Amino acid sequence: MRHAILVFALTLAPAVAVAQAETGPQADVRAQAALTARRGDSLRIPEVFSADTRARLTAMLDIARRKNLPEEPMHDRIAEGQAKGAAESEIVAASATTLTQLELSKSALVRAGRERPSDVEISRGAQLLARGASSVQLTALAGREPAERRLDVALDVLLDLTAQGMPVDRALAAVETAVAAAGTRIGVGIGAGITRKP
């Protein structure tokens, strides 16, 4: 049943499926980030952090802003660290890692010919890098996906497959095969060609 829902989501309504899948505190953080982004403001760093931690996180967010990178993934790391009771140093380190992954993701997408990758594409690419993919693999995938098609759908499929335990290389090969298949939509190709873990 979950497989059928995934295929439907990928072929007809990926954005709705992703939004509906997010619940709880993390969804609240994402919703607040989206609202703030629409207002053109930047999310504030929690006041509970020390002045040094706030300064470091603010500096990283400033870098993301200057480089036109999405800030939401970094705010997600901050919220996740708080929810787990992580030390401030761990939150700073996780945010720095996320910033690096966002930078690598954008660079990989630009190398693939996407002059202005969307925030969604950059964020999904960074998530894929965090799961073990290389920037070379991300560039290759983006280069095979025609500009008029939505790369974020392919990235969502990859993230779903890797979340279920499929190795990154195998997931990439499966998605690349589906993308390359003439006249085959990504969701249908994946659904027809992959036996997923129970």
C-alpha cells in the first residue's frame, strides 16, 4: 500500500505528499520557516543559546543568505538539536555540516547546467549528500534530468529509497535508469523496476 501511495505521489502530487508526511514539532518548524521566508525575514536564533553560539549560527545563516542557499535546513538542524538536548557545540557543528552540504549541492547542480537551482533542489541534494552520495553523482543525475522536468521529484525518490535502506549507488542507478527511459515518468519507472525492502 505504501508503495502505491509513493508512486501516486511521485507521478501526480509530490509536493502535497511531502507536506502531508510531515507532522509534529519538525512540521511546525518547517511551517514557521516557510511563513517567515514569505515575509522576507530571517528566522531568529533561539535566545536560550549563549551569545557565542548565537553569533556563530548567525554568521552561518548570513553566509547562506549571501550565497542564495536555503536557510530552512539549518534551522531544522538547530530545532532538531534542541529537541534532542544536544550540546550547543554539537548544534553548531551540525549546522556547519549542513551549510557545507548546501554549498556542495548548489555547486553540483550548477555544474550540471542548472543556473538557478530551486531551494527544494538544493535542500534535497544536500540531504542526498548527507546520506553518502558524492557531489559528482549529484551532478551526473542532474545532468541527465532535462531542465523542463522536476529534479526534486527524482531527488525525493532517491531520499525515499535510501531512507528504506537501499544503498546510494543502487538507488542512483535505479533513478538514472528511470530518467533515461524514453517516455517513462520517474514514478512509474521506479515502481515497475524496483523490489523494495519489506
